[in-house]
Amino acid sequence: MTRTGNPKRDQLLRSADENAVALGVASIAPSMIFSRASNDDLDRYPADMLAHAAARAAEDLAAWDRHKPHIRIESLAAVRPNDIPVSVLSIVDHNKSFLYDSLMGEVTSLYRNIYMAIHPILAVTPSGDISLSNPDSDPEGAIKVSYIQLHLAPLNEEQAAELIRRIDHVLAQVKMAATDWKPMLGLLEGALSELRALSPGRSEAERDEAVAFLEWLRNNNFTFLGMREYTYSGEGEKATVERDRGSGLGILSDPDVLVLRQGQNQVTTTPEILAFLQGPDFLIVTKANVKSVVHRRAYMDYVGVKRFGPNGKVVGELRIVGLFTATAYTRSVNQIPLLRAKVEKIISHFDFDPRSHSGRMLQNTLESYPRDDLFQITPELLAKFCEQINDLSERPRVRVLPRIDHFDRFVSLIVYVPREDYNSLVREKIGDYFRSV
């Protein structure tokens, strides 16, 4: 048994192991799968219940075919924390990135009452021996397996069936994103090679900044979830954008997943994408219409990259969807490609001495500006907003800064309220007002 350093916890797990032996559970011990469970969860469970939960884990692992995920929801008569009945959701799958956080995002979007949540990573040998995975000591030939067990408030048959269906969809998306990670990096490198080889003339600085931004994305600053290539042909209003014959990667390998919308309809392209492909910019950064079910629940970030033919003409778009990582939100704007170029334009526009009060205030405004908006806003509108924000420091008052995104789908509203006038009631009134207009 692995000791936790907590005598009460160690005694509980030791007793649970003894109960599991009495139940005839030989393949997996409670102390193995509950070794990292939270103390708050374990406080609800006596040793015999943990033994029965371990017996369920042993059944799940024995039933898994090592190909597709094993998902099961059942009530266990012997598992009633604090005498409360629960539905036990258990999942067995090959261990992969984003599996647990994606699953928890799906479950907690529907059900908040979770009495137990465990996720041990197990090493399972071809002969069926099971141990906690340790990269330095896993048995030869063992595969890494994610075992997840959640104890939820009771679900009826219809709720259980629907939850299994949704979990199956999430796990399929996770598998596509995890499996195609390296091929996506390869496709990105192809687009980078085209940009590096391009002779952009007067746009060399913009080309170099686009290359630097894509390299920055690749360096663990972006979670790549899907890519798909599109071909561009024609000119002007008669130009078309069509899906390339090759298959997409990650979640965009599913041809039914579209990330743009025109009106109420999901579409392959929009007038804004055509304007981008016909304009001077090498790439576009915006938000997709689709929320991610992989990693975290948020509208995915969309990066469109122009593809060029041997003659330097635009022949298509590499469409990238994913999520910016934490560094995109915490690193200085002066260190992030594209943003740093945008910031330089703003600083040049105002021409403040960087050591002056106004110069420091402008830099603070740019650093604290909502980062998602900063990626998408034009320098012209950003300069206008910065001027208004800086004015508020001298004379606090209510100010609303509205921005409509490239595709006319989202409206961003930044509201400034004097500190002495701001409270929870004011915040709620502001939200209610914008919902009603």
C-alpha cells in the first residue's frame, strides 16, 4: 500500500484493502485507485464502500476491450456515501492528453453534485497485471490506462443514456485531437515554409511577424485541436473557397464540423474570409462559432493562414482551431508576435515618452486590456479605446467600449464604472440592461 503521510487516511485505505480481499477483489486494491482522492471525498466513505467501489473498478477493467472506451453508469446498493444513493459513472480508456478535464467539463455542465471523483493512471500489462503508472518503473509492454470513476446524484435511465452518448462524443473529439497532434504540427510547418519562401516586397516586416506568430503558437502557446485546408479560386465577388480534397486533422477531420456562421447557418466561408484572402494580411485571428468540448469549455480561437502557390498567388487557407494557452494571457504584450506589432503602432500613434506618466499609463492600459479582444481588435479602434480609457484615470465616469468581431457574430462590450459606484447590484443591472437591448 502507498502511504499518504496522513495516518487517518492510511488507516482507511488499509481497511479498504482488507475489505476488498474479503470480497475477492484481487486485481486492484482500493489504496491504489483512491490514493489521490481528495480528503473531502474520502470523509464520506467507510472502508467497505471503498472496497465495493474498487470491485466496480476491477469489473470495468476486465470488461474493457482495449480498443474503444468503456463507459458505464449504474447504482451500487453497497455504495451510499452518508446514506445517499449515487449513480457510479466509470470510464476506461487509453490515457491521453485532455481526457479527464474534457470529461469533467461535460459532466459538470449537466450535473454539479459529485460525491467522489478519481482518476488514477494505471499501467496494465498484456497478462492483465495492474499497477499505478510510473514512467520510470512501468512493466515492459504495459499500456497506460485512464480509469475514471465519478459518483453522481442518482440518474434515471434516460439521463444515464444521454450522458453516455455525450461522453462518447467528447472522448471521440479528445482522441481526434490527441492522435493528430503531430500531423497538425507538420501541416503548420508546411504553411510556415511557404511564408518563409515568399518574396513579399514591401510587406516583408508583416510576413516576418506572421511567421513569428505561427512559430510562437507552435511553442506551447496554443492547444491545436483541428486543422483543415481550403482552396481559393476565382476573383472578386465570384471567388470561392472550398474544402480541399485532403482530409482534415483533429476535430476538423469530421466534415460535419464547421466553425463559421453566416446568419443562423453554419458555412464553409463568409464575405469576411474572402476579404481576408483578397487583402494584404497574411493571417487572421478571431473566434470560431463552436465551443470546444476538449480541454476547456470556451469558444475556440480561429487562426486562418493564407496558402501560396509557386507564383506567390493566394491559393487557399489553412484553417486552425484550438485554444490559446495560459501564456497568451499572462505574458507581456511586448513579447507576443502580432500583439507586439499592434502595440508598437499604438505607442507610435500617441508618441508619449515611455518614462512619463502618460507613457506608463498607456503601457498599463495595453497590458491589462482583455487579451482575447487584443488579438482581434484593429489598431485604429484600439487607439481610440486607449485614449478613452486613459481619460478615465483623470476623470472617472461610466464608459462603454463596443466592438463587433470580424464576422458580425459577437459583440464585445467593455464597461468602465467609477470604483466608488461599483458593486454587485450595479454589475447585475448592467448585465440585465445589455441582455434586454
